Amino acid sequence: MKSSRLVSILLLLQTRDRMTAAQLAGELEVSVRTVYRDVESLHAAGVPLYGDAGHAGGYRLLDGYRTRLTGLTVGEAEVLFLAGVPGPAAELGLGRLLAAAQLKVRAALPRELRVHADRISDRFHLDAPGWYADADDTPYLPSVADAVWNGRVLSVLYRRWREPTDVRRRLEPYGLVLKAGRWYVVAGPGPRTFRVDQILRIDPCDEEFTRPDGFDLAAYWTTYQQDFHDRLHRGEAVIRVAPGTRLTGAAGDALAGGGVKEPNGWTRVAVPIESVDRAHDEFLAHGAGIEVLEPAELRDRIARTVTALVRLYG
């Protein structure tokens, strides 16, 4: 809608100071001609919006001009308060700032939008971590966040999974990511990904760094997750699955995608596995509902475990 687009132009210019018609058109996903018409509408409404010609030109607002948030739609106001997750903000040391910001935004909203925002706060609560996972202990999270914000190098003692476990690392923190209740810091050089809860100590370091131009944290994380999943299931097993047996994860996806039905109701299917050790534990949890056919190493491993259980239970 045009009214929503006009408000977006004002907010973009308030936050970015100066933008060309082409830049505004790209942000709003409209034509440059549409931007020109919107600017004329803003002029007609008395908004002090000025355009400068030349290479360094663009549109800008008169210094000190600010628009109130009356241009927010109901949906935008609801999402604004739904997105303000207090838990992660508190972990970053921003809990009080978030509360103050929401209070100011709420005060600037028209009455009907305040009602909708209050309903969101009353009816939705976001709790990202899973039920069976203890909360990570991240005492250094505020320090890491401060280094991310101010472009300071971190000298840390970090615990990794392989020997030697405790190692020194020099990190140039580009950004923080919260995934399923766990904090990760993406840091250079590389960049690489580190778990914040595995930082054992941060030593004083006055060194500063420059974040690479064009680094996109969201794009990096999307690629990182895809690479992680590609590395996770590099093996394969052929199994027979009894009727009524429910598989989850990658094995469940493979079963849902096909397989060969047998006359007795069982299904023969090839499923991806992370490792023989992991598959051994996962398949045994289904008892007699799964028979492993291949690889031979996995089948023999499960057979030895079952034989030991028979001896144990008589």
C-alpha cells in the first residue's frame, strides 16, 4: 500500500541519513518512477524532504525531523512486540534497554495498536531451548557481545572436543548467533564458528580489528548450517523397518520418501547415518522394530550388543 510505503521511506531516511532514488527503489522493491511519485506526495504533505543532485547526492530529511510511529500497521505492531525476546536480550545484558525501548514504542503507538501489542505480550511467550537440554552456562556472553559491537579482538581459552582440549584462540568476533537456545560467535580469521559456552576464560586484549566489508552474518550462517548437515550424514545403512515403527530425522525422511515394501508389511530402505556408533545407539532404541542389513560392521556391532543383553537378562 502507498501509505505504508511512504512511512517506509521516512524511516529509511531517518536511519540512513541520505539515500538515492535507486537505493530506495531497491529497498522497497518498486520502480524508481514510483519513488519519484512518493517523494512528490511527501512534499505535498509538508514533509521537509530534500533532494541533492550529483554523484554524492540523494534524498535526505531536514536535520532534526522525526516521524511518529503512527504509520505502523496492526501486523507490524504485533510483530514488533513478538520479536522482542526478553530472555536472549537479558543474556546479552540488554534486558533493561529492551524494556525501556518497548515502553517508548508502546507510548508512541495509537490506542488501537497498543491494544494489539498488549495482546501479543499477554498471549505469546517464546522459549527457544528444548525440554531435555540444560541451559548453557555462558558467563562471558556479555563480554563477547561487547567485543562484537566495538570491534575488539578477543584472546580466549577455548575448550574443543579433540585433544588437546583446552587451547588459546585469537578471535575477531564478527557476530553472535542464537540457535536453539545456544549462543555461537562467528569470528575471523576464516571466519569460523565457536560455541560461547565453551569459552573458559577471556584475557585482557586492547587490539582492535576491522570487520570485512560485505560480510553478511545471516548468509554465512545459512551456508554454515548447510555444510554442517552435509557433513553430518556421510554414511549409509540399509535397514528393514517393521510396520508402525516411527523414525525421526534423516532416517525418517528417507523412510517417508520411499523404500521397498515387503509382503509381510516391512519396508526395506537405505538411510543416511552419521557414524556406526551413532547409528548403533539410534537403531537399538527401536528394539525389534529395525533390522540392519548393511553395512556388515554395523550389523555385527548390534548383534554383539543383543547377544550381551541376552546373557545379562538370561
